[in-house]
Amino acid sequence: MESVFSKIESGISEKPLVTNDMIYEFRQTGNFNNDTDTAYAILLCNLCIPHRDTQMRNFIIQVVNKATYKGIISVEQYLSDISRKRLKIVKTLLNYPNNVKDSIVTRIFDEYFYGSELFRKKYGLKPLYYFGRPLIDKDRMLIKKSALSKISDLFSGRMAIITGRSKLASQYSLGMIYTFFDKKASTYLEDVDRNFRKPNPHSLEKSLNLLSSTQGFYVGDSREDLIMVKRLNERNRYNIQFIGVYGASINPKKAREFFLKNRCLTVETVNEIPNILYKVRSRS
């Protein structure tokens, strides 16, 4: 068996098949901030049109360049033009999007992300494929409690979360600072049908209505966040100022350039926001 494995390993390139730049470019389409969608799109590339190493990397980049704000549908449409029959077989096998009981993509992704304990807590199921350290434990808390407390004071506690993560994942990662956010006005992955998730402004409008407001600030780190705010502002009664955070991006330099190009208030971390808002208030 050792000789077999050594042969397999010798044929694997040290360069990763998927790079951060690929993931960033997927997200820049405006509808790939959901990591499971991104994983599915890359799986489709590998299974529908098999290549090796460099060829596959180049092909994934080719698919990324064809992806649009329609998300995984745009990837499926492009691959269908190349091999409709193979795509149909692969889509049947992966059965995505779907729940953890029916889709192997969702199942394996969530087992890796949540880990055994949280996976059981969320779904009431035993993990089948992964039993190691959960990926969620690699999250880094980038915002300081003191900064969030100041922001909360500035807005009289009227803050909400709009996220592509589940409520359980948000609570777990945020820990004690989760209590700063209005629970009823916050929206999580399981709260919204796929058709109404970001960049659709549905969740943002709902949060504002529950907070009895038509104006305020939205802090985001992705293209789809900005698109969502712009779409809502197109409706006459809303005036939401977007603040783009680039420091935690997969590609901070490109993220900063993108937000500046779109004339957004741009910061490296959320911790800078209180001082900026205090200065704005003092001048008004």
C-alpha cells in the first residue's frame, strides 16, 4: 500500500488547485459570498470537464471569468454549453442546492465547517465524513468589543446582522459581542429563501423596517454587500451609507481599490469606524 500511495502523491502538484485569487474573483461577481456555492462551482469544474493540474487551474479561471451575478446558475449554464450530458449527471450526483440529508456537497461542507459537536447541535445528526477540528474554529475576531460598544452607543443599540451564515455559526463565532445586535432585526442563512438572499435588498429592507428607520450605515466586505445597498437606495425612501471593510478580504489590496473606485467610505477594520463617526458628528 505504501508504494501505491507514494505513486499517487508523486503525481500531485504542490501548487494548490484553488487559489485565493480564484475565490476572490468568484466573489467579485456579486453572488458567490456563500462558501458552499463557491465549493460547488469548483466541484462542477472538476467533475464536468476533467483536466490535470495547470490545465484545470486555467479552466477554473476561465469559468470564473464567465460567472455573473446569477451565481451558480451562470456556472451551470456555461458548463452546459460545453458538455450538457455530463453536467446533468454531475448535478444529479451532487444534488445541490439542497439540505444536508439530500446533498453530499452541503453535508460534507457543513461537517468540515461546524465540526462534530456543532453539526449534531444544528442538525441532530451524526457526522459521517469528517471528525477533525472544525473550520469555524479558525475564525479570527477582528472587531474589538470596545469598538462595537461605541458604535452601539452612537446608534442607541439599533444594530443588526445580515449574513450568509447560520444563526448558530454567528452566535458561536461572535461570542459575547453577539448580544450587541438586535435579534429580531437580524437575518441569517436559514431565514431567507435563496432568491431573496444578498445582493437582493429584501433582508436589509426588512431589518430597517424592524428598526423603524429608512437611513443609516451598512458595513460590508463584499461586492454583493455594496450591490444590495445600492439596489435599496434606488428606492426613494432609503438612504443607506455603505462602509467598505477591506482588511479581512482574501485580497485586501483589490478589495480596497474596489471600494475606493465605487466612492465608498473605506476602512481597513471595523475598529476605525467609531472615531470616523465621532468626527463626522462633531463637524455637523
